[in-house]
Amino acid sequence: MDIVIIGSGNVATHLSQALFAQKHVIKQVYSRSLANANDLAQKVGAEPINNFKELLSDAELYIISVKDDAIQYVVKSMPDLKGIVTHTAGSIGLEVLDKFSNSGVFYPFQTFTKHSDVDFSQVPVLIESNNNAHTTLLMDLARQISEHVIEASSKQRGDLHIAAVFACNFVNHMYRLAEETLNDSGLSFELLKPLIAETANKVKQLSPSQTQTGPASRNDQQIISKHINALLDKPEHHEVYQLLTNSILKRI
Amino acid sequence: MDIVIIGSGNVATHLSQALFAQKHVIKQVYSRSLANANDLAQKVGAEPINNFKELLSDAELYIISVKDDAIQYVVKSMPDLKGIVTHTAGSIGLEVLDKFSNSGVFYPFQTFTKHSDVDFSQVPVLIESNNNAHTTLLMDLARQISEHVIEASSKQRGDLHIAAVFACNFVNHMYRLAEETLNDSGLSFELLKPLIAETANKVKQLSPSQTQTGPASRNDQQIISKHINALLDKPEHHEVYQLLTNSILKRI
């Protein structure tokens, strides 16, 4: 397919490289910053642009992959188009694209960091469209780059995005709070790495309700008090420890 | 060495199996429940006991691996012993073993679940003792089963345990809150697995401060509001979402 990518961030980068690798033609990469457009365009043999007046009108697929809260402004700036116009956002409904006669969503469900490679074949892709034929077309396209493609409504996609905030963004923040806890005690974050890997590894086979360990899951009040006292000089860690401990205690 | 294991839980099981595999002799396994003592004793060729009167007095090493808040009661029930008496708890100081002339700590820093195998060679082990010669002896023993052995004070071990609560126990709870979020929307927890794996994978090479993604790290107030509204009927998820989002926002 002839594809135009709007955006040059992490998702735009990983997705357009995966499509390029499947011999699709990335015609243009748009970014507000021509330098950023150019960085990505060079990787996928595309023309970099930073002005919507230069946007090709005859591409088959447009993929808007910008910050969620920028999508509506990008849409306003775009001309009417005949091709399928999609976005890649979990928590934005299909309706933000209502001005286009052919709209869709192509949501790759993974955490992308620019300098960390991702095996796209293992990334679930959630598809939605305002037209059954285009749903099929987008699902077929997604299957070329991913082994896990499902159709999902805007509501389901929103719920999955919330789940992802817990399972990824908040998890990473827990890693960060752990790192901060170690900073003062002369111990290295390295020590946590086998634990982090094993914690993620266990839920490959078991449900999180089966793999919960730690003082709260044992209702070990002695250790909980000790930890809470030790965190008195770190009010934020203290508050998070308290709330999450109570949340675990409610489930045992 | 001739070793007695006191306890039959996850840590006792994994640790005694690792020592047994290195040709150490597990003489006895104590548990309040003879059935539990027997389960583990059979795996490591030991005598199962459930009464401290039967405890061998001439073992070289005793490893107390029971729930943290039970250690003090176990210690009271034990006779004076000449061998080195150790515990395996992160947040319990060495001083709980003061009644023994030779005391130590052998803290395997990992999350153990009975039915999930662990490669013990990758488990960091933290050693402490009241006697330099025994510190060396315990570190040598630990190095036979683990590639990552360090000496650490009770204070350092306590801080590491708190960090582990964040990086493991609270992380697992985030997985659980994510699973609960999906339950109502007809989507499978399976969808989260690549994301969970990648989130853990990224911090192998990068600091958690570099790998943070998501609405809060982008200060995307539109999505944050949408998520918070969607969670109004789940007060607990709502409260956790709010607190952790604010905690991330403070760091951007």
C-alpha cells in the first residue's frame, strides 16, 4: 500500500519501519519539525514534510500517530481525503476522524521507546473501522506485521489502554520508586533486575492473583509497620506503600 | 555441610533444593505441620520433624526460613546451639538471633512461588554474620549456588526489601488491577503479556527514569481525565490511578 505517516515519535517510528520492512511504500512522513520528519523519512525512504499543504491527496492509507491530545488539531489541519485515515491511539475514539469518509484505528498495543528495539510480530494490534471492508483490509495489513490482531471497539480499546497504564506505566513507576529507595543505601539497581524479570516471568503462566507475594499478601503486620516507619522521611513513597498495601490486603 | 532447615515454605523449598543439588547434606526439615515437613524432606533426603525437642544439636548450619513474624517465636523454641544459626528474611535484623553464639543471615533476594522454577544461580544472596570467619564461610556457601553474592548490613537488607516490595509485590498488584480492569470489557489478560514482558525487558538496559511512558509522563491531561472518569465506578482503581499519576507528574 501507499502510506503516509503523520508523526515521528516512538509509535510512528516502530510502526512505519515494520510496514516498510513488509515492502509497503511510505510516501511521506509529516512532522511539525522538519528535522524530525527527516530522521524518520530517511529510515523508510519517504519524503519528509512539515506542512499539510504538501500532503499527498492520493495515498491509500494515512496513519496519524501523534500525541493523543494533538490528534484533534492534526485532523482539523488535514484536507478531506479519499484514502483511509487512521490513528494509533488507545484512548481516542474512532469519531475523532468523522470528517473523513473512510476512517479507522490501528492501535499497536505495546510500549515503545525510541532506542529499544521491539519485535513487532509479538505486538497485539487492535483494529476498528467505520466500514466492514476496511476493517478486513486493516486487519490483513496488521497481520503482515503482527501475529496478534483483533477487532476491538473504541470502548474496549479505552479499557485496554487503562489496563496498560497499570501493567506498564505504573509498573515502570514502581521500578523507579524502588530505584529511589536504594539510592540512599549504597545498593545498586542491578540487584533488582533478576527480581523484576522473575516477577514479569511468573505471570506468563499464572494469574496475578496466584503470583502475589510479599508482606501484604501474608498480612505480615510487623514488616508492614517496619517498612512504613522506614519510609516516614519519604512522604510520597510512604503514601504509595500505604495505599497499595491496603489494596492488596483487601484481596487476601 | 550438615544443614538443618527450619520451615517448609517457598524460600525453604527453593533454597534447600539448591543446597542439596550441591551435595550438601540436609539432615532435617522442621515444620509445625509434619505433612509439610515431610513434603520437603522427601525432596532433599532429610528427616522430617515437627518438634524442636527432636532438633539435631550438632548440625553445622541451621537455616530458619519461616514467615518473618514467626522468626522470634521459632528462636524462643530452639535450644542453644553451637552451629551457625541463620535466617533468610530481608527485613529482620541479625539481632533476632542474639541468643545464639554464632548467627548469620542468608537472604536470597528473589520472589519464590512453589510451583514456579527459579534459576538460583541468578538469585542475588545477601550475607551478614556476627563473626568475620562465618561471613566468609556463608559467602563461600552462597557462591556455590548463586553468581551474585554480597555482604550487606541489616539496614541495607531492609532497604532492599522495601525496594523489592515496590519492584515485585506492588508490580504484581498492578498486573492484578490491570486484569480486573479488563474483566468487564471482554478482553483477555493475554493481550497484556507482551507489554508486561517488554516493560520488564526495557529496564535491563535503561534506568526506569528513561523508560517511563504513558499519559502522565506526557502530561496528557485529556487522557488522564478520560481514564479517571472511566474509573469512577471502581473507587479503588480510581484512587491508585490518581495517586500514581500525580507521582509520575512530579517527576517530569
